[in-house]
Amino acid sequence: MKLFTKAQYKKLLANGRESAANPNTDHRPVVKLFTPDAAATWLLTEIDPEDTNRAYGLCDLGMGYAEFGSVWLPEIMALRGHLGLPVERDRSFEAQGRISAYIKASQAEGRIVEQLPAMA
């Protein structure tokens, strides 16, 4: 499975260009990636237009906390869980809010929270 659809890739790049022009931009996650046989999850908001191997988003490697930062896409594509399954894209994921709302909710839970509180 590809990590992104063509439309998602275009949106991730557009968000990256917008963030380069305005670093205070608070995007909605475009795509959710996860390991089906491990505990890692990523909510990606953008791809660096200067280095398209680097994406940004909320990352949870299953260690009891999630953090916003950059990820190296070739590493995600090479990653395998304990059964050897590759990272997948959640085809049904639709962002409920901006990444800042996911960051706030995830800090309280110690993991990525997909269902945002009603006031997010």
C-alpha cells in the first residue's frame, strides 16, 4: 500500500509550502499512518517542500507519549512490526480538528487520541 494517495500527497506538499511561508500555521492532519502489528501511529500534516523525504506531524511510537516533530518517510516505509507487516494508511481517517487539538488531547492521554473532545 502506498503511504499517501495523490491528493493527500499534494495537500501535504501544499501545507508544507504554507508552513514555510507562515510557521504559525496550524494544519489539520491529512493522513493517519499506523503499524498494524505494533503500536506506532502518525498523524501527518505536511511534507517539507525542500526535502520531500521529511514530513511533519504528531508521532506516537507506543512508548507512552506522542510528540509533534519531523519524520523521515523512508524510515516509515522500511518499518515493520513484530509480524513483519508494513506501515499502512488508515483509509477511513478524517481529521476532526487542527493538529494543535490532537497534540493537546494526546498529551493528556499519553498516546495519539483520534476522537477529539467536543470543544476541540
